Amino acid sequence: MNRLVPLYKATDALHNLLQKIGPSTQREEAIAEITSLLDEREQLLAQVKPPYSEEEQKLGRALLPLDQGIEKKLQTLFAELKSEMKAVKKQKTSNVKYTNPYQNVANFDGAFLDQKK
């Protein structure tokens, strides 16, 4: 039996899932599913050891473009999440500055300080 068939199926499922993900999808559910598929793939990759038959080598060559596509899509997804997290953090600080604009004022312009000698 070919040892790479379960790995190919998991990789293909992950690739298809990443192609479907858009900005309107439920991101938390999609990330949970991506994580579970990545964990499954990691376990399957650990089981794959040489020597490889001709059929396994062909399937391995078919896995390479899928893996590269997965890598690119995961990098873009990660970059989008980072930018959204930065935007949320900036929005929070902007809201705090709007509600209390004089919170971090350190100068005393216009204040009269009485000094007696």
C-alpha cells in the first residue's frame, strides 16, 4: 500500500480549504480547521521514511506544488492577521486618546507656579 496517499489527501484538503478562505468566512473556525489539518499532516510526514517506490515518488512530486501553494497562502493569511491586529491595537489607542485627550500631558503651559524666596 502506498504510504503517501493519506498525506496527499490531507495536503489536498488543506489546499482546498485555504483556497476557499476569504475575508467573509468565519475566521476562527477556519483557523481551527487549518490547525487540525496541519497537525494531521505533521504526524503523517513523520511516518514517511525512505526508501520510496516509483509510485510514491510520483505522488511526492505531485505534493510539492500543493505544499508551495499552501505555504504562500498561509503566509498571506498570517500577514493579514498581523495587519488586522495592528489596526485593532491602533484603534484602541485612538479611542483612549479621544475619550481622555489630556491624560498624558506632561507640560505645565499656562499654569502659574507661586515661588516665594
